[in-house]
Amino acid sequence: MNDFRFESFSTDYGFDGLSLDNNQSLGPYIPDTQECLSCGVCVGSCPTYRIRPEENYGPRGRIRLLEKAVRKGEALDMNEQAALASCTLCQACETLCPSKMAFAELYRQALEGDHFKPSKSLLVSWILALAMGGETTRRRLNHSIRIYQRSGLPRLFALLAKLPFLKSIQPLLVLLPTPHDPQPIVGFAQTRVDPPLREVILFTGCIASLFDTRTHNATTTLLSRIGCDVTVVENQTCCGAAYAHNGEMSQAKVCLEQNLTAFTNSSTVIYNSSGCGAFLNDYPALMGCWEKIPDEIPSFLDVLDYLDQSDLFHELQFNPLQTQVVVHEPCSQRNALKNQTLAYRLLAKIPGLKITSLTDNQICCGAGGTKMVTQPELANPMRDEKVAALTLGGADILVTTNLTCALHLASGARDAGFKGQVMHPVQLLAQQLID
């Protein structure tokens, strides 16, 4: 097993331990802080500020709090901690920022320090532990969820939702896919192309291994048709993003270590959830210093990118489907990976589809990794704006490339009476693929 040691970030921006002048104590430096605070271009794009228009719930206020906590080393009070922790890390502010302030990187570095410690959600920690508990644990949990959904308990729990215990777990219960009917994940698929063009590893993650197995199998189906032998390695784990959102950076780094060990000697790892992909692609920045550098660090590639770059994919034929599809663009796809146009381009391969964008795709839906569970009072109003646009548009299918967004939006859509499906683009492509 590789021996990993994390010490510091090796980036060209962010907190570098320099002071601005001799009158300031040594401390991390935020570049162009005053310019950022005086600009304001980003404020209208901030999803939490739109719901709660207070300065500390927008990017400018949060930069001030980061400066206070990390550069000046001053403690944040309870309200300031809550405001900073409420950020969904959508990075919309970065996209608009004229000075290209690397907010997400600064925020992540703040999590490494001593003065910003978001309250850890025990509920999130519990579900992550179950999701990563191995195949036997996942099988038992899936069985328990099916029994729960068929028992009538969801309706009873909804009626009793004001009871303290049920109130605390209700944000999680409402996210459960309905009905919950996961497929076994295909562990290996051999391509029809002879000889195979490439061997790839499919990244399955944690929550997706419970709630998004159909997307995994659809990914495998498509990859195997374009020349890939696809393998799911057993000892992979959560990408770490959920732990980072939950304020557990040390555990996020444990996930990083375990994954890079699991992917030893693998050159290509394919992911299908944009939130996971954004975090996987941040691994080099998170690694810091290595006691022993692995012989090979794999390339982490978005399945949509991989399909789009394949000549064989563009030769595939798909059955027509006369229906309206609305595309949700997750913030991780739009602002981090910056490849939000791919879903439209690939889905256009299906004859008959009417493809439109979800209104205000540039605004976060509120899922924010774990924020839909830890701060539903902010996340749900953000989501409800999206759902209102969805139901008014008369769509039959909503597609999105990020699982937590899908769970969050599907929950709101069910409540609003939406009768259509919420799925990943690769599910629709695999469904219509001509064998």
C-alpha cells in the first residue's frame, strides 16, 4: 500500500502564509481581497444569497469571513460559522469573478485550518458509513429501504414529521428513490470490439452504489460498445466530496488514499457523476507532499467526454423517442468540469427527442453535496424554483449528470406532482441503443 503524507497545497493561488505588510501578523494571504469585496458582480449568482439576502450568505461576505478566520486567525462566532458553512460550493461566483478569485480552493484550504469547523452531520456520516460498508451491508440496506417504502411508514412518518427524531431524519427519507429498485452492479463487461481498444475502471462511489446502479450499468453498456473492457474494482470508495462537504477533510483524504491505491496500475478511471468527477480531478491539489509517489496516477475522465471523443460512439444507432427532455446542468458540470454542453450533444443522437434547458441552469439547485440534508431550509427553496420551471415546461424526462442533484430534484418533483422520470443522460442513451 502506498504511504501518503499530506502537508500543504501546491497551488499558485490561495493562502500562502505571506503577510501584506509589516503591520500585519504573518498569516495566509487571500489575493485581491479588497477588489473582491468591492466588486459585487457575483452576488446575484449566489444561491444562498438569493434565498437569504444577508451579506455573510453571499460570496463577498464569505470572503471576509475566510480572511478573518484563516488570514487573521480570529475565531468566528456561531452565526458566522453557519453562514460560511451554508455555501453550496457551486462556484458560480468564480465563473463571474473578473479577478478569477479561486473561492472553492480558498474554502477548502479554510477547512484545513483551525478556525473554521462546520458542524458535522451525524446523519450524513451514518449514511456514508452504510454506503461504504461493503456489498453485504448495501444489500441489507437496500432490502430495508424496500420494506420501509412498501410498509406505509413513509406516509405515517410524514404525518409525524414534527417529532424531534423524525424531523431530524426526514430530509434524508424524502430523498430515497421511489420506488427503490436497484440493479446489481455489473462487475465486468467485455467489449464486442476485437481487439479491445482500452481497459477502463468504472468509478462507482458511495451513495451511487446504493441509489444509482442503473446509471453505472448504463455506463458499462455504452463503454463496452465502443471498445472498452470495463471493470469495477471492489476496494474503491467514496471520492471524498461528501466528507469534504460535511467538514471532514481528514476522512476525505483517507478516501483519496484508498482510491489511488485501488486504482494502482490503472491508467483510466471513468466516472459518471459530475460532483464526484470534480473532486476526483482535484486530487492532485489535495495530495500535497507524498512520502512515496505512486508509479502511476490514473486519468479521471467524464463518461460524457469519453463517449463524445469516440468515433465508435458516433457510429452507434439509437431507437427514436418522441418525447420532451429537459436538461439540468449541475454546478459541478458547469462551473468545475466546464463541459455542460455534452449532454445536449450526445442526447441529440436519439431521433425524435425534443431537448431543452432547465430554466436558470446557471443557478444552483441547492443539493450542494450534503446541503440538501444538512440545511433543507435553504436547499428546498432553491430546488422548488427549479421544479416549478420543470412542471410548467411540460417535460416528460429530466436528465442531470449529478446524483445528489437528481435525488434532490426528484424529491421536489414528486411533491409537485411531476409524473416523469429523472435520470442520467447515459441511462436514456443506453435505453434507446439499438443492439
